[in-house]
Amino acid sequence: MKIFRRFYLILIFGILYIPILTLIFFSFNAENSTAVFTGFSLRWYKELFSSPDTFVALRNTLILALSSSVLATVIGTAAAAGIYRMRSRFMKRAVTSVTNIPMMNPDIVTGMSMMLFFVAVAGLLNIEYDSIGFPAMLIAHTTFSLPYVILSVLPRVNSLGNSLTEAAMDLGCTPLQSFFRVELPNIMPGVLTGMIMAFTLSLDDFVISYFVGSSNFQTLPLLIYSMTKKKVTPDMYALSTLIITVIFLLLVVYNIRSGKAERRKAVKAK
């Protein structure tokens, strides 16, 4: 049984990470080939840093992902706190179910509906669609990221309960002060998890960006898709390798900090 479990574990990790390792491996290839490794080279990393189109797309992607994740985190945290404070169980369940619909909706349906909505808005305002390119993308990315933030924050709010908030208010805090001084620090792990998830989803999104995007605002997934009509150049492998490395380092730092925080709580509890 032990051998079977180890084999199963190796198989799962192989399926997950062999394609990523292949991409990283060929990002250091001297030639433009994904079949033959001709030698180690940093050629494609040099070309990446000299490509203006790639940097514009990367800048747009990061600005959009950061802006939408911050907006989704603020709105989602407030929504989670509001859902918890609803007195009617029926309303609470109804709002939670409606909130989960965008997660279950196919991306292509969400993308088409968003596109039709923003086309209608541009028509009502009598303006060109390209002029609302970034705001439309920001609203769309915030909308589909929002349920994931609520899903991350709401369990933390539920586990916290009302006792600490009520104690703070008994000691003279206003409801707003008790939220920022007592409730928010305790639910912060859920808030950060939701923000990271929203950032990752926005960074990765293609389908909704394809429908909602305009010609004057191109994100990295759209740029890579436009290359697939011809051939994806290896500098994209280099960029993907850098993104994977940064995300891996962020996860390591986050896990180290989380481990230290848990050890501090354990020491205080003793």
C-alpha cells in the first residue's frame, strides 16, 4: 500500500508540474525550439527585457490585477461582514447563494453578458467603446473576483463571532472603530487569502478579458493568445518563468510568516 500511495503521489505531482518544468527548461534554450535543447542561454530573457509590447501588456496586466483585487477585497470584506450580520436566515442563505452564482457560471457566459452590458452603456453615453476599455475591464475583473473574496472572508467572520466586537463597543468603541481595531485584524488571514486569490484570477483571466477588452488596452493573456495564431516566441517562456518564480517566492514568504504567527499564538496561549 505504501508503494501504491507513493506512486500515486508522484503521478499527481508529475501531471501538475512536468509541463511547468518543461516551460522553464526551454526558456533557457539557445534556439527557438521546443523539441531540441541546443544549449543553455539567457537569450530569451534579454529579448524579453527589450520588447516594448510585452512590457506594456505586463504593465497593463499588473495594474488591472492589483486594482481589481484591492477593489474586490474591500467590497468583499464589507459584504462578508454584512452577510454575517443579517438577522434573517432565509435572506442570508439567499444572498450567499446568489453570490456564489458567478463562480459556477461559465466564463464565456459572464464574458458575453459583460460585453453586452458595456456596449449598451457606451451606446447610452454616446461614446466609443475603446474609451471605457480600462474601466470596463476593471469592473469585469472585480465582479468575477468578488465571490472568491467573500468565500475566503466569510468563514473567518463566522468563526470570530460577536463577543470581541461587543466587548470593544462596551469599552467605548464605535461600531466602525470596533471593526477596524478588533474584527479586521482577526479576519486578516482570510482577507489576505481572498486578495491573493483575486489577484491570481485577474492575472490569469483570458475569456472575460477577450470579450470585454478594447483595442487600446491589451493584457498579457491576450497578447499571448494573439501570438498563438503564428507561434509563441520563447521570450514568453522566459516571462512565464519569472512570474512562476515570483509567485513561488511570495508563497514561501507568506507560509513562513503564517508559521511564525501561529507559533506566537501558541506561545501566548501557553
